[in-house]
Amino acid sequence: MKQVELTGFIVGRKSLKDADKIITVFSQEQGKTSFIAKGIKKSTAKLQSHMEPLVESKFQVLGTSKLPTVVGARAIGQNLFSAKSLEINISALLLTEVVALVTAEQMPNQKLYLSYRESLIDIATNSKTALLLNYGLIGIMQTSGIAPDIQWQEGSSSCYLNFSEGSLSNSKVGATSSVIDMDVAKLWKICMSHPKTTVLRLSVSSLVLGKSLNLIIDYLQYNLERKIKSVKVMSESTNLLHGSV
């Protein structure tokens, strides 16, 4: 059987039988791909400690079937989240879930991979968690081609974001439009058109960051036609959705 080595992050885990799991990896070489990790749930499993999310790892995969088997794994990066706050960890897991949802099976996306890896490092090492989470999610939307066109008429005091068309308008268009705070619209535009160094110099209120994150999540769920599960955990465990920093 052919054995290949992949560099990537675990973006999904699902139990299979009593001791096995299906592991979904977002790799540089193959994009999002699923594998079987046999016996991983056993306390004696050697791979167990090497199969954690948020850590870039090398995976050895064996087989050519629909679900090849993971036979080896080792971390190549430091676990930056082991001693971090719950807010930071949940923010990173939210980012990971969105990456998994926007990535097609077996479709490598080097730009998205590098953006995701950089966003994880940023969230783990910079105190501006909410701002960097907003910036990272907007970057994912851009890289995936689902980011809205943030343009509005000068002098507008309010705008509506049309989820289906991905555009702003001065009036509500059907049930797929949601009001967007002008400060949120300005934040999105800066995140889309300026480097991270510029974004980090912004002074953004916790209220605006909370509104922005909520709207990003609503927009993603509409366009991906999937519920983002991390949102419930985040809203119950932290105040991030309500605008904390």
C-alpha cells in the first residue's frame, strides 16, 4: 500500500465504532480530507496525544480507499493554546469550524491554509482577540469568494446587508437582508482592503466588535447553509458574542 505524508491541522473528529475515529485534516497537499484513526479512543493508543486540533502536524496516511488510515502523526508546531483562556480557545475553534465548512473535499487551497495558520498564531499571541477573530473570519470569506461587496453611498446613516447578493443597500430587500451598523461596515471594509498591521492600530469598541462578529456568523450560516456549532458554545461560555475584548 502507498503511504503519503501530509502537513495540516485536524478540523474535525467523529467517533466510529467503539475505538476508532474519523479524523478530518485540512492539509497543504490535499485540502480537506478524512481518514480513519484506528484504536485512537483506547487509553493505550500511541497516536492519541498527537491528534489534537489547533496544532500543525505531520500525518502519515496509508491506503488508497475512500477512507485511508492514519498510521503516524507528530506535531511540528508548538501548542499555543494549552494555557490560554477559554475565550481564546473557543475563538480558535470557531475559526477552525468555519475553515472546515468553506473548504471543499480534496481541493488544496494554499492561500486559505496560510491564512488560517497565521490567524491561529495571531489569536493565541495577541491580546486583541475579538478584533483578530473578526479579521480572520473576514479573510476566510474573502479567500473563499463569499465576502460581500462593502460599498455604500456617502452620507448614509444606515445600510442593509443583503445576504443572498452579498451587497449593501439603503433599504431592506426581502427577508435575506439585515441591518449593518455603519461602524461595522467601516470595520469590514478596512479588514478587506488593508494589511493586518493597519487593522491592529484601530481602536474599535467592544460593542462594534460584538455586532460585527454576530453579523459575520449570520452571513456565513446563510451562505454556507449550515449552522456553526461553535457559536452556541461561545455564547454560553464567554461574552465574546456580546462584544467583550
